[in-house]
Amino acid sequence: MNDTTRMLTASLAALLVGGFAAAALAQDAPRETRIITFDQAIEIALQQNDVLRSARNAAALGELGVDQARTGFLPDLGLSARTSRDFDRDDTNQTTSLNLSSGVTLFDGFANTAGLKAAKLASRASGADLARTGETVIFTVATDFLALVQSQEQLRVQRENLAAQVALGKQIDAYVRAGARTIADQYQQEANVASAKLAVVEAERAAELAKVDVILTLQLDPRGTYEFVAPAVGQPGADALEPLDALIARAWAARADVAAGEARAEAALQDIRVAKSGRWPVVGLSAGYGSSFSSDVAPSWNDQLDDNRGGAVGLTVTMPLYDRGATRIATRRAELAADNAQIALDSLRQQVGSQVRRAVLDLESAREQLLTSEAQQRAAARALEVTEQRYRAGAATLVELTQSRATQVQAAGAYVTAKYEVEFQRRLLDYYVGGLTAERVRFEQAPD
């Protein structure tokens, strides 16, 4: 191997090593953390959610359907040109013709007017579906953030319990060294600390899974690093609810999916008119203008086109006499489709009323559970304080203290669950009633 070859080999090796090192550094480099607030999360979801994007496309297709239905009232316009060459024994003849034609339907049994109304109603239904999908996305973001805040609060409870267990373990160790407690208490407390650490690990996993749900809802890059600024939720309010009848009536009037069902039911009635139009005559107006040229005729090309030009206007009436039952079958099919659309609308209204009724009951129950869990938390905290005092005085055993602390941790966790259950049920009721917006879904901030 000569010197030049050695130099090339060394250079290539250096480039490869440098490339691998750069790739490794790029992989090991920490990703920039993206901080996302609740309001930003709603904005991101409304822009990026796949279901919402599909609903936007469906609404755009509905608008195109209206544009297409409008064209049924417009005349068409066409330009045709034809040229041919005839051959015989003695001569060859070339013929050319140009024609401009137009036609418009004057009457088709009201099929075009009913079709336009049906297209407008279908477009309205698609727009209402888009609005309801947006409400669903907003509600999903709010519930995901609620789950995230709740999991973080549960993590806080478990970390506080771990800190208390570690502190108690140090106290017991001092008691054992002083001969005031047996070694069994120290071993038992070590087990309690280990159990508290496990509870913290599980709570941390639950908090991370809640973040994963938010990432999925927002359609974020799963490889990214995110920090979600969870709002500080205050104490749920106890404002009085509207009467059930008023809530259900408002839901029927405000729910976008109900409006979509009503529009589809009306569109199905217009489809019946379209089907019945087959029994009516069709009246059309047509007009044409053109000219022709033949090589067998003496005048020039321009003269022939000028001499042969002409036009015609015609009125066509087509009367259906027998269509082998096609109109009857199409009408019956449209009537059945309209009946199904009305059945679906009635079922949806029934479902909406049941949803609102259940949401009211669940919200009232969640409020009662919150009051109960709050009282239990206060009682458990006081009981734990008393038991700790008794244990330090030697009047209570470690088993009693462990049970008392477990009760307090359970009560604190139950209070967190009940608190956020009220928040969830409030937003669920708003979602079922309809008209949910980013402003209405915001959280009541906790006081500083």
C-alpha cells in the first residue's frame, strides 16, 4: 500500500468516525421541552385533531354538493367540430362542420329545486357535525387535563405519605437505639416505607400515562418532550342547577348533533320529491348555431362558412309513459329512508334527554360524595394526629399508627378523586347540554 492509499484510507476512516460520533451526539442530545398550557392545548387540538380534520373535509364536501346542485339550473354550452374525407375513384371530398350548442332544463318535475334544498340541508348537517366534533375535542382535552391534574394530586398525596413514613422511620430508629421501642417496630416501619415508595412509583406511572393521553388527544409527536401546565383547580362550586325540563329542552335546541339529525330528516323528505319527479314531464330548451364547408363546392372556405351558417331553437317535452316501475320503487325507497332518518332523530333526542338526566344525577351524587370525603379527610387527619401523639407517648402501638395513617392517606386520595369527579361531571353536563366552547370549559382557578 503506497502513501497516497494510506492517506485516503485514513481520511475515510476519520470521516466515518466523525459521522458516527455526530449521529451519536445527535441521538443523545436532549430534546427541547415544549411547555403547553390548557388554553394552548385546546388551540392545538382544534387545529391538529384527526377526527376534526375529517369533519372539516366532510363539511367542505357538503358545500361542494350545494354548488353542484345549483348547476342544474344553468344552461350548458358546447362547441363541436367535425371533419371527414370521402374517397371514390375519381375524386376526394373533404367536409368540415362547426357547431355551437346550448341547452337548459325548464322543468323536470321539481327535481332540481328539491335536489338543491336537499343539498343545502345536507351541507347544514355536515356543518353541525363539524361543530359537535369541535365540542367533543374541547371536552376531551378538558377531561384529559382533569385526569392529569388528578393524577398529579394523587402523586402529591403519596409523596407526602412517603416523607411522613421516612420521618417516622427515623424517629423509631432513635427510639430503638434508646431502648424505648423494640426492633420489630423498626422492621415494620421499614416495610411501611417500602410500601410507600411503591405507591409513589405507581402514582408517578399514572401521572405519566395521563400525559400520554394528552399527547394522543393533541396529536403531538410522541418522540417529543412536553410539560403540560395543569391549571390549579379551585374548590368546586355548589351553584344550583337548572330544572331538568329546562336542561333537556336547552339540549334539544342547542345540541349540534340534534340539529344535524333534523337537517338530515328534512333532506330525506326532499329526496322523496326528487324520486316522485319521474312521474312529471321534462321540458327542455335547446339552441344551436353552426356552419359547414365542403371541398366539392366552388366558393372559398370563408364564403362557404358565411353562406352555410345557421341556427335553430327547439323546445323538447318528454312525457314518461312507462318506466317499468322505476319511479314507484325509487319513491318507496326514499320514503323508507326518510322514515329511518326520522327514527334516528327521535332516538337521538331520547338519548340526549337520557344523557342530560343521568349527568344531572351523577353531578348531584358527585357533590354529595365530595362533602362526605371532605369530612372523612378532616376526621382522618385529626385521628392520625391523635394517634401520633399517643404513639410518641407510648400509649399506642405501631400497628395502630400504621392503620391510622393508611386511613388518612386513603381519605386524602378519596377527597382528590371526589373533587375532580365533580369537575368532570360539571363539564360532562355542559357537553351533553350542548354549545360547549373553550371559554365555558375553563377551570376555576384556586386562590393563591
